[in-house]
Amino acid sequence: MPTPSASAWSAWIQRRLLLGWEPTPELLAILLVYFVQGVIGLARLAVSFFLKDELGLTPATVAALTGIAALPWMVKPLLGLVADGLPLAGYRRRSYLMLSGVLGATAWGLLATWVQRPWQAVAAITVASLATALGDVIADSLVVERVRGASQSHTGSLQSLCWGTSALGGVITAYFSGALLDRLGTRAVFGITALFPMLVTLGAFWVQELRQPRQKQVVTQVVGQIQQLWTAVQQPGILMPTAFLFLWQATPTSDTAFFFFVTNELHFPPEFLGRVRLVTSVAALVGVWIFQRYLRDVPIRRMLLWTTVLSSALGMTSLLLVTHTNRLLGIPDRWFSLGDSAILTVMGEIGFMPVLVLAARLCPPGIEASLFALLMSVLNLAGGVAHELGALLTHLLGITETQFDRLWLLVTITNLSSLLPLPLLGWLPEDKATAKPELPPAVVADAVVLGDVAPGLHFEAVEVES
């Protein structure tokens, strides 16, 4: 039997792994950015344990700081406007990717060696979040440039490739985020994480870009783009759906308080929480597959109605764990948490996929990338509001790192509050979600250091989401 030649292997890789795209250095640089985004999840549990145990912060304070760390993702359009209109050292893409990697490595390095106080932790985590957001903006713009003029199917294949690369990075590091934390401690995990952003800096050299001449009308160009966006968002067909999505995503969350409960009350170790992350990462992929395979033609109003109602009902199952009723049913805490987290994650992805499709469809020609980034920023802002509201409720209910008597009430309030925006479903368009979704390239869930700001509904799973 003849051995496949190098050219045959290359053709197979291009056809199967790269979905038909030529493996150029620039494509590898783009995929490297998305892969690192997924890998950065390695430090997610370490950050949570660092704030909880080493800095001794309360659940309400951690929830509030989570919202602050999301700020860079709320200004993604501004980052895009700056990168487009203000070349750095003569380059609009390469230099900003280098800066992204340096900022990320520096922030994680400081967390590993220097940070001792809460304000220092907030500053370092926010800078790390800024680095990831900046790299995401630049990678998105590179993808837009590559698919300009390409067919819809070819564009969709690159979007899938980018999303899959990010998901792969998340799945690879999901279990190790807990196992390494259990064996090495938070500082060591931060030090390991600091190595990965430097890959983005090195990959920036692969980006093919001509040096830009000095621009004298940067301010005029930026103002013009802002005016175009402002005109677009004032249209009722864009404003009303955006307002609904903000309210839908801004309901309070009890994730942080729940994290304190499972670690301080149930004594789940980091290694087990890493297993939960692995299960939820795989479950997220399953949710996306179910939507793409079976639910793409369901009208978006109906989809959001039923996913919200079902998710709220399923989220109430967390009360069984909070009240220890699962033990009376003969279900161990850990097995209940794994199953509950997997089911809720699948529902979350099914519910959020049509939101991405709707956001893409709202964007008029000419400002697709800018308006889509703005819509994603609105969802990220809503996620930040959700965490701040959750922090306020946690404080008002007297839930602390050792007091969980009213956690059942917090879980109940946050789950029922997710139903409040449903009477406003009429603000959404009536037509179907889409038969062939024209997703913009590289639609990857925005992620900050502590997790995903807008991955879907606020499900009360074991893992801290932000």
C-alpha cells in the first residue's frame, strides 16, 4: 500500500482541517489568536480562587469586580475605530496584535509575581481582558479583509474554522485549569498563562500588511464612522431588537455566590471544577451542533421564548443542590453538578446562537463589521450589568463566603427574573431566525478573563461565568 505523499497530506489538511482555506502564514496567525483566546481559559478558575482565598474577598465583591473586568469588551467598537484610523508604528493590524500579546503577558505576569491587593488584581485582570479584546478585534478585521468578495459558503467556512479553533483551545485547557491549580497553585497557573499571549505577538509577524502612510484626517474618519453607526442604531428595526437583547441579557446572575457555595460549603476541589469545565465545554459544542442541525429554521421569537422558559425552569434544579435535597434523592453532589451544568450549558448555547444570527442580520450593508461589534458590546455591557445586579442582590441577602442560608432565594430570584423581558418579544422581527444564517466571519463568543460575558442565558451552573 503506497504511503501518502507530503502533497497529499497537505491537501487533506487544507480540505478537512482548514475547510478549504490555504494554510498561509497569515491564516495561521489569525487562528493562533482565536486559539489563544480559548487557552486563556486556563486561568479562569485560578482567578476565582485567587480573589476568594488569597485576597479574601466576599461573593458580592468578586461579582462586582467581574463586571469591571468586562469593561474592555464593552468598548470593542472604539478599539476597532482606533485600530482602523490610527496606525501604530505604521501598521493597523500587525502592531496592535503585538501590543495585545505584550499587554496580556505583562498582566498575567504581574498576577503571578506582584499583585497583592484587590485594586492591583482588578487592574491586572482588566488589562488582561483588554489585551484579549484588542486581539479579538484585530483578528476579526483580518478575517473580514480575507473574505471580502468571497462566496457565502466560503465565508461561513472561515467563521466556523475560527470558532472551532477557539473552542478547541478552551476544551484542551478546561480540565487542566483545575488540575494544575490543585497541584501548583494560582501563581504558577498565572505564570503559565502568561506564556500564551506572547504567541500572539510572534504570530503578528506573519500578518501581511503594507506600512501605512501618515494619515492627517484620522479624527474626521472616526467621527464619520461614529455618525454612520449612530444613524443606524436610531432605526426602529435595529434599536428595538437591540434594546430587547440588552434587557434579556441584563437580568441578575447568582454565578459568583454559587461558586463560593460549591467551594466553601460543598468543598469541591479545583481538580473537580476542571472536570466540570471540560464537561461544559463539550456541552457547548453539542448545543451549537443541535441548533445548526435541527433548530435553524425556528422563528427567533419562538426560539427565545421556549429556551428562556425552559432554562429558567431547569435553572431551578440548582435549588436541589443548595438545599441538599439531591442527597435525599440519593444523588451525590458531584454527579448532580456535572449533569446539571451540562444540561444548562446545552440550553444556553441553543438559546444564544439565534441571537448571533439576529445580530448579524440587523447590520446594514457598509457598516456590517462596526455595527456587529457594537451589538456584541451591548450584550457584553448587559452581562456586566447582570453581574453588578447579582452583586447587589448577594449583598442585600447577606450571602457571604460562609453564610448561604439565603442562597436559595438568590437562585430563585435570578432564575425568575430571566422571564421578565419576555413580554417585550414583540420588539424582535417576526421572520425566521434564518434558513442559511449569514453570520459575519469569526463569530466567536466574546470572552474576558473570568469567562464569557455574553455566552447565553445566566444559568446557575457550578462554573463561574461572567
